[in-house]
Amino acid sequence: MPSLRIGIGGILTECNHFGGIPTDLSRFEQSELRRGDAILEAPGGAVAGMLHVIADRGATPVPLLFASACPGGPVTAECYADLKAELLERLEAALPLDGVLLPLHGAATVEDVGDPEGDLIREVRARVGPAVPIVATLDLHAHVTAEMVCAADGLVAWETYPHRDSVTTGERGATLLLDTVEGRCRPTMAFARVPVITSALRGSTEGDDPFADLMRMGKSWECEPGVLSVSLFMVHPNLDLPGMGSGGLVITDNDPDRAAALATQWAEAYWERRHELEPTLYTPAEAIRRGREIAGGPVILVEAADCCGGGAAGDSTAVLSALLSAARDEVGLAPVVDAEAARRCHAAGEGATVSLSLGFHHDPVWGTPIEIAGEVVRLTDGRFLYSGGIWGGSYGEMGPSAVLRVGRVFILIASSPTYDWKDEQFRSVGLDPAAAKFVVAKNPMNYRMAYEDCAKAMFILDTPGPTPPTLRNVQFRHVARPYFPADADIPGLRPTLIRRTPAISGRL
């Protein structure tokens, strides 16, 4: 019997409706754009996990197109149309297939398509037909839609935040697909959501965060007979789309009612824990003052509102300005994305003193540049190696970058935004966060992983930006009230339930 032929391809990025740099084809080319057999060389991520299982099960991978990019503003219509057309053309040329794996994110959006993942799954379904299984992997921050649930046979999400398990999620997705193709199971899927839209600051899957407790609750069900997979979603809060919410997705073996009951139970528990998901916030000045009362360092100043990993441009100087205003003989580190400032530093050269108008040039909605003068102490090409996570083993590209010293504050000026895993960006330019008093971290979660072993304190800051630490005051246009935290209570609330019953009989 010939080996099973499994197609692999997808478009993976996370988008932000409130700011950030538009995601065009150059952003994918800068990060990861693999065609055909180049996909077979993926060093990590969900694709690598899928390939591991396909090989172990004696199936044949049929690589299509895989594109991933650092989060940013919405994907341009032209970019999505081009990538989608090429992926589907490669799919059609590869037919017939026995199954299709789609490594996706779930929180992308396009200028003219609100739900590109649902759109892509539907278009793949239209080409392979109802009898060919499709399984997609997603980030646990996905905005799960009815189209995703109804067009796929299975949706499998990452289990960890910080995201340590993209490879194993690919393995789980491929295992579910091959088990379905071979007739070992008949997936029945249900997703239940509640209108909870919060930042990820209390969304760790480790320790005592409320999201961690909820994840453990659901994952315990995977030990029960007939439960194939469970996935908990904390929706990416920086989208503005109808039907957004958080909740649980359960896949059972030919038992749709049980999938629906467990998913609903999970969503109800999520609603009960909603208040615990809101963080305690400080102004930058208050956090710096409190940090000075603590012996030693580093003290981590968490500027979550300017998170490149959530789609922000990374060009805020809100916390940097507070550090400079409170200048003392203390070492501070701060990152800023400003391509023109980086260019001017490179033109001046190491050792030169330059005057810059810094920050808020890529996304000026959130503030105005600051005027500073400092010494250029280092110049690099901005290339660094990720030590783990989604792009573990791959290189990040900040573009031409510089370290500017203003007093005792060292500013990493990058040309392009990049995802933060740990502290690779700082270390790539010779800066050691453990030796600083204050470190500005522009992400809502990975700062814990980067600094928990050395930090003396961590403060979450209330600053302007497109990835705010609370959604309490965000003015959505398409998300309908009521929702938490804008509405603390919603009398009579019941989770919204979306079911998917299989249209295939499996293969014996």
C-alpha cells in the first residue's frame, strides 16, 4: 500500500488593529518564507513537529508554502492574496492528498478579510473535498471563529505561555490528523466562548496564574477515554472583530455531546475567574521610585503597551522618557524601534555624539518623539539567534541597530520590530540586563522567563500603546457590548457554543 500523502502549508502571523507596521510580503521574507522542499528544512516550530510525526508514521510530507512573520499591523490585501493564491495553487498541483496540516496562528487579520485563517481553511476544504481530513494548529491567543471550527476536522492549540511547545503542538496536530486518516478516531469538536477580552499579563500557563489553573483543569480531561484533544484560548485582545471572546475547545472521539458539555464547562469556569485576569498597574514614575527603594537590580519595567509580539511597532519612548527624566547614576536599558535614528547612528559611527528625535515615528498615534543627545557605543547589523520559542533556532532581524548611551541609560535602537523570546536582542549588542538597575521589557509575559532568576522586582506599567495592559478603556468599533472588563457582570450569561460534527467516515 502506498504511503499516505500529507500536505503541509500555512500563513502564520498575529495582527493588531490598533497600531503597528502593516504586514506586507517583505515582513514574511524578513522572517520566514518557505516554498516547496524548503519547508522540509524548518528548524523548529509547529512545522518541524508535524514533519517528525509524518516521518515516524511512514507517511510522505507534501510541502506547499509556509510563511510566518513577526506580529504587526493587518496583513496587506495584496500580500495575503499573493500568499494565499500561491499556497492554493501548490495544493491543487499536489492533489490527491490523504490529509492536510495547516500551521496557522488564529489571530491574523487582513485589510479586507477579518478572519484569514477561517478563509484559508475553507478554501483548502473546497479543493480537497469533505472526505479529506484537515487539522490546523493555532496559538492559544487565537480568535477562534465558527468558520475555523466548521471547516476543519481538528484545531489544536499551543499549551504553554510563554510559548515553549510549538514543536510538540505540531506533533499533536499531525498525530490527530494521521489517526483520523487511518480510521483510528472520528473527531467531533466543540468550542465554547465567553466575552472575556483581557491582556496576557495574567495568562501564564505556569505557576499560580488563573489561566494556568484553567489550563490544568482542561488538560486533565485528555487522560479520559474518548477525549482526543483540548485547547484553551485567551483571545488576542488587540483585534477588533465581531464575536471575540475566550474559552475552551474540546475534540472527542465520535461524541459531540460530550465535547459540547466539556467545552461549556470550561468556558463557564473561565468566566468565573475573569476578575483575576486583570493586572495591577503602575505609572512609570511610580515604578521607578519604588524600584529605587529596592536594593540591587535589575528592576523590570514592563511596557506591555508597546509589545512587538502583539503587533506594536516597538517605537514607544514613554518609559524611556521617564527613565531619562529621573536620571541618576544607575544603569538602565531600553529598546526602541526607530529606523531613521538607527540610520543616523550608523552614519555617525561608533564613538560619535548624535542628537536625535527618537521614537513614535513608525506609529505616531501614541505619542511624540523625544529630543536626546548621546554617544553611539555600538553598531550591529541587528541579527540575532533565537534560543527557543516559536522561532527557536532561527535568526531574528532587527535591521541596522545601534546602542546609544545617554548618561547611564543604554538605548537599543533597532530598525525593525522583532518578537521577544528572552533577552537575545540586548545580548546581541553586548548589553547585559542582569548588570542593570532598570530594564524596560516590552512584552506581557516572556519578561518573566527572561528575568525571573535575576530580577529584584517587576512592575507592569500603564502607558499608551496598541497592546495595552487592560482593555477596560479601549474603544472597540466591532466588538459589541457587553464584554469583560468593560462590563464587570453580565446577568444571565451563557457561553456561545459552536459545534463541528465529522463529515468523513475515516479509513480502516
